[in-house]
Amino acid sequence: RFPAAPTTAGVLCALASGVCGAIGMLFFSLAIKRGDAAIIVSLSAIYPVFTVLLSPLILQEKLSLTHVVGVLLVTLGVMLVAR
């Protein structure tokens, strides 16, 4: 177990996370009202690709061949659904 004492930095990060999440949901709701739900949900589900692509830049992780192939297949799948 570790102590979960709140710090100023932790509270600010939690607040920023909540605000960003609320803004994201607002834009998602607006997109659902204006467009085709199947396409919008498919495009919003691609966010793990950005995590994989940013991990070498931010966390200095190495991408394996499996990661690269997975990103390509997900991107191809979303492109096919969006057409």
C-alpha cells in the first residue's frame, strides 16, 4: 500500500483531466447530432492508435512489428468503415 495524500500537482492534473474529458464528450455529442453515428463511433475508437504512435516519442518505447501491423490494420479498417 502507498499513501494517497493529495498534492497540488495531483489535484490540478485530476481537474485538467476532468475538463478535457468533458470537452471531449461535448464534441462527441455534437458530432453524433450532426453526422452518421456508425462513422463517428468508428473514428472515435481509433484513439489507441495515437497512443501507440506517440509512445516512442514520449515514453521512448520501441514499436514491434506487431504494433505496426496492428496500427495499419486498424487504420485500414476505419477507412473502410468510413467510406
